[in-house]
Amino acid sequence: MPQPEVRIVAEQQPVTKSPVAEPVVEVKPAKVAATIPVKPLEPVAYKILGNNKQQITVIVNSPNDVFVPEGDLQFLTKMLGACKLNMADVAIVNHATSAVAIERVKLQLQPKYVLLFGVEPGTIQLPISFPPFKEQPYAGTTYLFTPALSELNLETEDAKVLKRKLWDCLKRIFL
């Protein structure tokens, strides 16, 4: 009797790749960025003394006064006068009554010069540090940091030395 014919049919096996792993790149649909309206910094309306005609911001720290004590204001006025400036040329801001942030000051007052009397640069969030009586240009504004007006407005030998240093700086800046 004849033997039945046996056919061996190979099943198709999935094609395997070489054992070397290839990097898998997963493609995801692009995410659409949510559009969130960004509000610009709204300037805190700092109360100022002066008219800011020359864009000179004077920042003081006088906790017991709206702006600055009367005696210190007279000293400041006299000092400004020696520079051929007056109160209409400046804007005095008291850090003690409303914490000053330099970016907000720049939005509101657009200062060309900032005089810091007894207020350290870092206190107003200025990202640079510099010593007293050293004019420091930064981002389109020139800064000057000095001791408080109350320290300068004394009749001591130390105060006279400080006033001389201040006057030398002011001459370089304004005269």
C-alpha cells in the first residue's frame, strides 16, 4: 500500500530582528500649548514726594515718617540745590511705608538715576551688589548707595567725611 504523502507546511513565523536592540522612538502627537494670558506687572502706585522731572528716584527708609523727616528733607533739598536740582526733579519713595521693588519702580518712575539712602541694593531686589559711594550703572539706570540721610545730616567728623564722599559722587553724576 502506498504511503500517504505527508506535507509539512511551515507556519509563517513573525520576522525577528537581530538581537541588537534598536532605539525605540515613540512618536506622540504634539501638545498644543495652552494660551494663558500673561498680565504685565501692574505697578504699585508708590506714593512719591516730588515731580520726577529729571527721572531721579530717591529711596529712603524712614519708618516714622510718610517720606522723610523735615531736617533730613532740608539737608536733601540743600544737596540737590548744589547739583542745580530741586524737588521737582526727583521722586522720593519711602521703603518703610511701601516695600520697594526695583522692577516696579522702573515701571512707574522710569528712573535714570536711583539714589539709595540707607537702603541696600538687595533690599529693593536689585540683582547686583556694590559698595557705598560707588556709582553703579546697571540696565540703563545709574545707582548710588549711601548711608541714611539721618547719618549724613549730623555735625560730627564722621558725618563730614561721609558728606564729602557723597558730594564727590554727586558731582560726577550730575555736574
